[in-house]
Amino acid sequence: SVQNAEYCGDTVALRIVVDGGAAPSVLALVRSFRWLHGPLQTRLCDDEGVSLGIRGMWIQTTHTDADDYHIVPLEDDIEVSPLYYWWLQRAQRSFGDFNDAALMKQRRLA
């Protein structure tokens, strides 16, 4: 569903992290996956001989050195709305930049 969402003409980078011990079918799918909306970065922990676990996966997935980024962590069983990106863009324009995500649910989207 992420591949088929509307990205409003933006270039959107995608990072896929697959923990150690993943099924061969999952590894094959990720290796053959082509992201049509921007750069794709993959990390297959099996290739590194490591297993991060749930906590490690969240830490590794959300770490970046970039200053101008937004992260939407998704698990493999999540399906997104075709307009999820449009909504996130509108929310960011309405609420501005802030460090406390709890503020978003306290305000009405204009």
C-alpha cells in the first residue's frame, strides 16, 4: 500500500530494515523491491549476521543524521491510506515544526 500512495510529486526516501531470522521469502521480496518515489535504503540484518530485536529495530530505523526529515515507522502488517502522505504534509503545514508529537492529537486539523 505504501508503493501505491499519493506522494504529491515529492521525492520520498524509503528505508527498509529487516531483522535477523526473517523468512527467505521476505528477504527475496526486499532484495527485489523497487521504490518508485525516491531513494531506497535497505538493511538486511541476516546479511550482517545480527538480530536487533524489537527495541533495536525501532532505534536503528529512526536514527538519522539529517536535520530535515520526518519518520513514519511502519510494521510489515500495516496498510496505509492512499492519502496518508498528503494528510501528513497537511498536518505538518498546519502544526508547524515541534518536538512533541502529542501536540498533533490535541489540535484540530484545519
